[in-house]
Amino acid sequence: MRGSELRRLLALLALLATPALADWKQDYARGLEAAKDGRWADVDRHMQGALADNPKAAERVRLYGQRFEAYVPQHYAGLAALRLGDCNKALALWAQGDNAAVVSRVSALADEEDRGRLECSNQLVRQGQTAEPRPAASQPEQAPRAEPAPPPRREPAPPSTPVVQVPPPARPPTAEIRESSPLSAQILRPLLDAYLSGRYADVLKLSNQVPPTPRLRWHMLTLRAAAAFNLSQLGQMTDAEGIARNAVAQAREADSTLKPDADYFSPKFIRYYNSR
């Protein structure tokens, strides 16, 4: 299979699932998925990871393919803090950096924060505290207020869902996949769907067959190596690093001219692959 054909296949498949991209994008995408499911401890963990690498909020960023979203890790980390019972942390996160300016331009997010602030106001008043956020620079604490004025109310918005803008592709991706290479789609698509969705254990289960060409073997083994590497980084499998190391060695044997694509693999994994 020609490299350009397989690259097009990977790009098309990336439209169907969540990829492992630059580390902060990967953390942010995982945090959004956790927010959909109400897994607030995971939301906090992933959003803190995104903030560590890129704290600057933005109204529109490209996560992968044609998927664009508002990048507001402070907003979702604040929601997680609220749901985990820490209103002071939630209010402080919402007041950080560019979060307030970006959120004010996305009505669903602004409504969500308004409801959260009102909830925190009521909660903190019951606890005899103020509902003012604590900014990064310390300020003298204010005396408790018996009845703080609630923030301006907005019309209720739907429950929390990440704001996603996905321009539709010109043609159905599955049609182009069938036309580009039925064999590569048949072999690689289940692995790519699992890998790009973060189901790394499934990638290991699906990557035991032997593809018929060295190039296909390289792609399968590289996906296997990346999945095992991520499991090792997450501490979810004791022998994952050994599996990743062996898969990298086999991938190099299959085709030494190919290298992991930065559009689909994290910088950490690419450094790991190149250091073997």
C-alpha cells in the first residue's frame, strides 16, 4: 500500500473517534468525555493535565480532523470541583486567566457557570462563608454576607455537554475508506476505532493477527506499541511497557522507513519510539 493512501485512510478514520494527539489535547478530549459521563474525578484529573501544558483558554481550537471545540479547561475543572464539593476551588478556577472572557461568548458555558455560582452562593452562605472566588493573588478576606446578591440569571440551558462544532465532510468517510483500500480498512479500522477511542486494552486484543504486507504490519504494530505505552503511562497494566518495547522492535523490523505520525500519536510516544 502506498504511504499516501494509508495516510488518507488514517485521516478519514480520525473523523470517527477521539485521537491521542498533543498531550494537552489528549487530556482535554478525555476530560470532555468524562464530563459527558459525570465522572468528575476523571474530569478534574484530565483538565489539570491540560492546564499544566496549555492554560490559555480559547473560543475555538482544532482537536483533530474537522472537530473544533471551545478550549476552557478552567471551566470544566471548576465544574468538577463544584460536583466534588469544593465551591471555593470552583469559583477560583472560573476566575482564572481568559476563562471568563471566553465563556462569556459561549452561552451554554456561561449559563452553566451562572448556575454553578448561584449554587455555590447558597452553599457557602449556609456554611457561613462568602461566595467570592479566591484569585491567584491573595486578597484580604471579606466579612461573611448574610444574603449575597445572586448573579444575573439567564434562561436555563441544557445539561452540561461539551460545545462541539463539526463541519460535515463533503462525502461520507466510510465511502472513501471502501474506495481507498478495502483490505487496509478491514484490518486497521477496528484497531484505529479502539485506539482513537482510548480503548487501549482492546487494541492489544485486536493486534494479534499478522497482516499480509510489511507496511500493514508496521501500522498494526505501531498502534499496538502506542496502546501499550499509554497503558503503561496510566499504570493500568504491569507488563504494558514490555509489550510496547517488543511491538516497537517488531514494527522496525516490518518497515524501518516509517515513523509515527505526529497527527495521531502523542509527543511522548514518538520520543519513546525513536529512542528504542
